[in-house]
Amino acid sequence: MTALDLSDGMLRHAKLAAERSGVYVPLVQADALALPFRDGTFDIAHTAFGAVPFITDTAALMREVFRVLRPGGAWVFATYHPMRWIFLDEPGETGLMAVNCYFDRRPYVEQDAAGVPTYVEQHRTFGDRVRELAAAGFVLCDVVEPEWPKGHEEIWGQWSPMRGRLFPGTAIFVARRPDAS
């Protein structure tokens, strides 16, 4: 197992967590578009809301992950559900109104007072994701769209029980690199 992040700060958090838990894994600081590993190194690659929504060229990311996976290896990533893009980030009824174009692939950008981007999230449609995976050589095995858990009544960011029961906030893509045979 190897953990990777672009952010030195996140790797510091991982190191502190390892010290608290006693579970240590190699930590690597690197760009997901230039993974510092040999071809065919891993059986599984996974990210949960990590690199995927924040990289402009996610087709290049798919190719890079394909490169470091062994034949038969799995690539599993969780990202924001593409349908989420059309709604306002509001947990109440206002957040149920479709106001943005699903096909608008301009990034969502937050800026500080000086106009410097502090948060940039990229949008891709479901079709974009499927085409990126296929073009990289992956076979798409599944897409999981988790349902809102029964009994979960907390509001988290823009997600609320009302909104979460109507449409998923997450999409989990499961793909494989075909066997060499």
C-alpha cells in the first residue's frame, strides 16, 4: 500500500494519523498526472474525492493510472455525481432547482479577496467519464450511486436528507485494466 498526495500539508496529517494509529504506509508527494512509479506497479488504485474533480485534464489522469496498474488491476474513484453540477449548493428547497447547464464544462472557481483562485473544481458529464476511461484502455465494470442512508438526518454542506433522498451526491466508478491475455 502506498498513499499519495500533492499537498505536503495533507501528507503531514497522514503522518500524524499514522503516529496515532500505529499504522504506517509509505507516503509519496507527487502530482497524479506524473506518478513516480514504474509501469504495472499496483493491483488497485483508489481515490475518494481526491484528484479527480480537481484536475483539468482527467483524460490524462486516466491514462496515468492505467499505466501504473498491472493487467487485471482495478481503478476505483469516487467523485461528485455529475448531476450535482446543475443544482445550487444549498441544502434546502432552493437547492432542488436546476439552474446550471449540465453540459457547461467550465470549472467552478472560488477566489480570495485579491482574485486568486483558492478552490477550483472541474465538471465532467457521465459520458465524459465513460469516454475517458475507455480511451485510456479501461473496461468500466460498475458505477455506484449511493442512496441517502435511512435514518441519517444531518445536513452536511449542501447535502440534506431532503436533497439526498432525491438524487445522489456521489458517483463511484469501478474500472479494470484488461488482463494481458
